[in-house]
Amino acid sequence: MYVCNCNGIRERQVRDAIAAGARRPADIFKSRACTVKCAKCVCDMRSMIAEARETLRFAAE
Ligand code: FES
């Protein structure tokens, strides 16, 4: 499934970027060597980043 249709970024690629240290949507775009265009995907990316942080927080407890 695509998270970013403008740049063809898939969900798996977003998760990989987050696992590699992306903390902002801009980091995800940078990891894919592209830039934000319409920005419709930014909220979804922020949610995925927050979800990953929550998962790590619970894992650390
Ligand atoms: S859907 Fe990601 S920039 Fe447009």
C-alpha cells in the first residue's frame, strides 16, 4: 500500500525509514531522495512515527 502517492513511497519504506531513525516526515522524504509535494501523506507519516514511538516506549517498560 502506498502512503505517499506523489512520490510512490510504500508503507514498508516508511516503516524502514522510521526504524532507521526518521523522526519527522521530512526525514522520510530525505531517506527516499524526494521532497513533499501535495503533503496529503504527512499526517499519515506523523501517525506512523507516533505509533512506532509508542511501540518502543511500551517495549522499554
Ligand atoms: S501524497 Fe505524499 S506528497 Fe503528495
